[in-house]
Amino acid sequence: MFLIGSGITVLESPNPLEKGISGKVVLDLKNSVVLQSGKKFKVILKKNRFFRVEKKGNLFIINGNALQGKLYSRKSKKGRMKNGKKNRSKAKGSIR
């Protein structure tokens, strides 16, 4: 799911100070998101958290563990791990 520009609220977190933090996603990293709330920026880890995401008028409740990883690996199934090895069309380091 593409999160940048979406409104997001932290519903559950191991850190009680993070609960209820909300803002607009300005950066979606591998293990965290950066929220802008007013003039402040907050970095929130994705692991073991639940988020309420508002996107195009729709509301979603998402487990942060499902959001971990780079955007391109979450978006497509190409290049996913299979039997502990990444699928590649050519050998690593080869030049064409």
C-alpha cells in the first residue's frame, strides 16, 4: 500500500507515548514512517503497531508488521524470496 500523503493515526503501540499520534505520511521507509503533524515531524516504527490509515476517503486499520519492507517489494511479487534465495534473471554482478 502506498502511504505517502495519507493521513495516519497510531492506534496500538508498545510505547504508550505513541498512541494517538496522527499526521500526514511524508516518508515511507523500510521499518518506519515519518509523519508531519503541524510543523513537527515524528518517526514511528512499523513493527508491533496498528495504524488507522485514511486514503481517498476510505479508512483502513493496518498491522504495521504487514507494512514492513521496501515499497517495491510490498507492491509487486517479482523478486520475492523463494526457498531462501531471491529470484533473479541473471547472476549477481554479471554485466550484459
